Amino acid sequence: MPKKNIVLIGFMGVGKGSLARELVRHDPALYALDTDDMIESLTNTRIKKIFATAGEAAFRALEQKTADWLAGNVQNAVISTGGGFYKVKNIKEIGTVVYLKADFEWIFQRILSAPNAKKKLKKRPLFQDAEKARALFAERFEAYEAAADIVIDVTQGERETLAKEILKKCAQKQK
Ligand code: S3P
């Protein structure tokens, strides 16, 4: 049976989690999952601590383990992912991959204007330095697009409109 999951990919802070929650509000048959939350729950360790103690490679291996489990076991979910999850080898086996596209300045402003901006930055080991984050964005932005089935420009439209557009496009792909 083809996978009726929606996998949201994109850079840190683009709004994958909030859009996942908006999507499930529009389709009660869907359930929201988040790969970073799953990894924290599996290891009982914060992402920041995994990076600090086990290192990035260990975190990427946990992302691959999560991808393998999702591909084999999950149906009817909207899955928000960490910003590097697009690199797992079987992402298309999990579901329809939607890239939430925005430029770096838009993303940075979105994070800075959040009421808990400090907390949002602190929990992200790869966003400790704005210039390094900008360089990471430049390194990744084409790869995000290449990994996706659908590209959505999140700078154009309200969350509700974007959610409706994603559901419509995914339904067409999943026919
Ligand atoms: C990462 C993004 C983070 C988290 C980890 C690594 C990345 O998730 O998975 O800190 O490589 O871009 P968010 O995209 O939710 O910040």
C-alpha cells in the first residue's frame, strides 16, 4: 500500500512543526509526529546533549534509525523533521516529501521575532552562530529541493492557506 504520510523538510526554524500541527487540524485522519521529538524520546536525551556528548554522526545515525522505523511502521502521519533529516537514504519510502522553502533572512527573522527566540536558538547546536547557519543554508538549499516531491514557498501565504495547498498537492501525488 502506498504511504499516505506527509514528510516536511526544510531548514531550522522554517516552521515545520507548526505547519504539521496546522495540517492535522485540517485533516483529522492524520496524526503529527516529529523526528527530533522521537529521537529525544528514544534516547531520553535532548538533541543539544546528543550533539555535545555523542557527536553529530551519532545523531545522524539516530535519524536514519528513525527513518527506517517510520518507513516500515507509520501510516497517515504528518512528520516534521530536523533540518538535516533530508539526508536519510530512504526518505521517499516514508511518504510524500514536502520542502518548506524560504530564504535565510526570512527564517532568521522568524526565529528572532518569536517570543521565545533565545530558547529556540539555544536548543539548536547548528544555529549557535548566525554566519555558520547562513553558510549551512547555502550548502543545503539546492539539496532540499532535490529531495522533495513538492516545494512550497512558505513566505507566500498564511499558515492555513499553505496547509490547504499542501493537502491538495499531496492528495494529487498520493492518488
Ligand atoms: C538540525 C536541525 C535541528 C535538529 C538538529 C540538527 C540540522 O532540527 O535536528 O539540531 O542539521 O539542521 P530543526 O530543523 O527542528 O531545528
